[in-house]
Amino acid sequence: MQHQFTSQQLDKIGNTIVYLSNGVGNLSKTKILKLLFLVEESSFKLFGYPFFGVDFQIWKFGPVIKDVYIDLSEESPVLLHKFIEKEFDYFKSISLFNDDEFSDNDIYLMDKIIAFAKNKSATALVEYTHDENSLWKKSAIKHGVLEDLLSQRLNSTDKNIDFGLLFEENEFMRERLNNSIENMQFIYSLKK
């Protein structure tokens, strides 16, 4: 996966936040970050391919798309300024949802995430994404950073969530995942 967003990735992230905001209501920074991860993880689980095709880092309260975290931490979003605005500690959509970057499967997936998360707090979503069998925990163990994160010796890392861990026991799905990531990287490289 990659670190720099293409305009298509940025539009998809922004429009995903708009769609989720319309379904869930105003969102905190933490809730946005958790929902984006749940969308990406669920896309891999259900369809075997990435939703955004971006890296999610292993942070204490992660998984986090670093540049989205930074953008949401600003007084006003810069990367996502066309999609959301900050109102106190929450973000609300300021644009209409544009489905140009979305398949029927994408809409289905986002609706499932909305139904799951609508009445959950950001704290509950952090707990969910950090549970015993979570990809966050498995990736933190794989990269040797779990104890440092839990003991608060680290708040963030440059290590990425390993979505391949979803398919440790399934060679076919692991190969499909790798092919999907390579194809997405190739397509995005053509659009730059």
C-alpha cells in the first residue's frame, strides 16, 4: 500500500466520511478514524480487496491513517476541507455524497458499518478494534510493539496493520489479497 493519496483515494475517503456522517451523525476524530478502519477491514473480510488502498498505522489508539489523523487534528481540515468541517470537537459533512468512486458492494458495506456503529461511542469502537483477536493486536504482536503501546512507552509507530493476517489459514484468500493490493497500486499509479 502507499503513503501519498491519489485524488481518487482522497475523494473516496472524504465521501466515505460524508456517507458515514449522514448515517451516524456528527463524528469525533476518533470515531471517524475507527469507522474508516472498520470499512477497510470489512472490505478485506467480505470481498478480499481493499476499500481505500491506504496504510493504517499501529498507534496506541489506532489503527490510524496518519495523514487523516493529522488533518482532523488541525483547526480546520485541509485534505478533507471539501467534505467536512470541524464544529467544536466534532465533524459534520458539508458536501453531498458523490458515489462516483463507489460500487454497490461499497454502499452495502458502508450501510453495514453504519448499522453496527451508529449507537456506539468512540471508546466502544476503540475497544472493539483492540479486542483479543483484533487485527490491531495481531499486527502489534507481529511487529513487536504491543507491550510498548500498552505500557505507554509508545503512542504511535510507523508500522502498518497487516491485513494478510486476516487470512493466515487461507492461502487462496491471502493470494487474492496480495493481487488486489498490487492491482490497486497499479491503477492508482496510472491516475497520478
